[in-house]
Amino acid sequence: MTPALNKALPEFEALATRGVKFTPHAFQGKAVVLYFYPKDHTPGCTTEAMQFRDMHAEFVKAGAVVFGVSRDNMASHDKFKQSLELPFELIADTEEKLCHMFGVVKNKIMYGKKVKGIERSTFLIDASGMLVAEWRGIKVAGHVEEVLKAVKELNVKVA
């Protein structure tokens, strides 16, 4: 079942770095930022991860938890997380269950060949487990700031 805006997320479970199990209910009471990216250790994905890292304290202060999601395996995620000193966890979606659930698997052209890839996308889940915002096919520049602004606006509505 694909998550829909302004609806509660369907139940699912995903494994992240440091043995963290992600379920929508596990983080109720906090906003959750799920950002999907194509691949560990690539230029755009490294830049995006570093931007989430550099603004992580602001997300925490605003009551949010950040998770990166890609199809890479846990060993790749561990290296990526360690090399960039990422303070948040990365979900290894090796079977593409989350990627398909959120509809981020797209046909892309790479070196003249059609390939299936991950469309850089971010989803914001509020403290009650409802999907409240999504950004699809995004460009890295300025994106993290836009997501942080949306998280802060959630807190204004709650207060």
C-alpha cells in the first residue's frame, strides 16, 4: 500500500544501521524525515547526507528524527555513515520494499541505457504517524533547508 498525503502510514518494518528497527509506531511523538537517495558514496548522495548531517542538531531541536534510505546493504551504509560521521541512521532497503512502497523506483537513463534507479525523494511524517509532506525528484541544493522549515512549521501547528 502506497502512503498517501494526510493519511497514516501503513505498518512496515525496516532495519537500519546500529540495529535500529524502524516502524512508523516506533517513533510516534516525533516527526520523521525519510529521505531516499540513489547510492552510498556517490557525489550527490554524499552532498545530501552531509547537509542533513550539518543541520541534524536543528532537526533534533525541532523534534524530528532523520533516516536515510537506499538500496545499499548494511556494510555499505556502515562505511558511508562512518566516513561522513553521520549522526542519523541509514535504512538498508536491499529488497526495495520501502522504495516500491513510497513509489521512488523510476526508470532512468544512465550512459545511454535504461536502468531502474531511485528518484531522490523526501517524506515528512508528523508526530502522529501521518504523511504530511513529500518532495519528489528533488535537487540537492537548498532541499535540506526546505525540509527543516517544514518540520519547524509542524511544531508551530502543534503548539
